[in-house]
Amino acid sequence: MIGDMAQIAGPDGCPLPGVAPVAQAMGAHAAACVVADLAKRKRPTFSYTDKGQLATIGVRRAVLQAGPLKMSGTIAWLAWVFVHLMVLVSFRNRLVVFIKWAWAWLTYDRASRLIWDKEPR
């Protein structure tokens, strides 16, 4: 993504964090700049709204910070699952991923997180 290659300061002058939502916003902004250049219009101003931070830190454990809201543990983990399922494109994708995640969680199957090479190097 082009957004991953850019660094831009937020409203406070500090660089925005190198996380996916920032990169996605920067990529969309880069595309809008290209479209504006082709149409010979003024480039739009970049703006980013921080929706918060969410990270899984273990089995049924996550941390969430969104504005004044801060939580951790299982409730934050359920929020993490919900948010990540909702960004998938279609209901079918959401359902398939949910079933795979549920199966992996129920069986403690961690093989889906490994990259397998057919031949050793």
C-alpha cells in the first residue's frame, strides 16, 4: 500500500502511528491526490480520525482504547473479534472466518497461524 510508505504528522505535529488504519487513510488520500491532479484540481488536505487502538494479547485477552473508553480481558477480546469480522467484505467471508476461528479456539488448533513450506530449504 502506498500509505505504508508515507509518514505524516497529526494535528499535534507528532507522526501518526504506523498502524493499518493510518496506512489505509494515507493510501486513500494518495489516490484522491492523483485523481485531483488528473482533473487539474487542488489536492485535498489529509485528515485522520483516530478511532482507537485494539490489540489481541492472548487467548481470550485483548486491550481496547477508544477515546475515554479503556478495557481489557475477555470483553475487549470479543470486541476485537467483532471488529475484525465486520471489516470483511461479505457475509459469507465473515461466516467462514468466524467458523474457522471458532474451530481453532475450541480445538486449540494453532496450525492456521503457521506458514508451511513444501520443501525444506
